[in-house]
Amino acid sequence: MVDARQTYYSADGKPVARLCGRTLKKKARASSHMLRRPPAWAIDLQILEAARRDGATQVEVLDVETRRIYRASIDAFALHGFKLNRGHGDQIGLALSHWKVEARGAAQLALFGVRDGRP
């Protein structure tokens, strides 16, 4: 297992993502960061390429508003991603249909027999 810890920065020097093991992790707000047309999450193209070189095999976006975790393989970006630049540099987007979505804490609740908020 890769025990990589790497921080990736935006062009203006702000930390925007980190590599933990083989997962590129990013926190975002769906209300302002999720693409509307098409509904998708986008990652800075240079950061995604650097993370792949550093051993990343998946991407995880935590929506800090809903606490939902979106997961997709880096290969999904190569197969289904689309390049864009909407004023924030070159990015690659991946439609929501290619992400697995998990409500944060759902796994722990399932251990106690709670599903959809009901026991």
C-alpha cells in the first residue's frame, strides 16, 4: 500500500487537494463548486495528472454542505471526463452519473442496523 501524503495547490498558491494513500481528496461546496451543466464535479487538470503520477487511483470529493462523499476512479476521468475552462484554469469534469455517492456516517449507522435514518 502506498503511504503517500501530498498536498496540491491552485495556481494562486492555495491548498486545494491532498493525496492520502492512493486517493486524491478534495473538499468543496456543491452550491458554488459543482457544475450545473452538465451536473458534474471538476478537478484541476494539472492536479489530477500530478496525483496520477504520484500513485493516485481514485478521487474523493467531500461536499462540506451535505457531508456527501463522491468517489470515482481516476480511470473514469480518462474514459468519461470532459475538459473545460470556465475561468478557473484547465479542468476535467466528470458527470455525477460516474460517481459513487455516500452520505458521511452512513457506514457507521449501518453497523447499528440503521438504514435511511430508520432502525
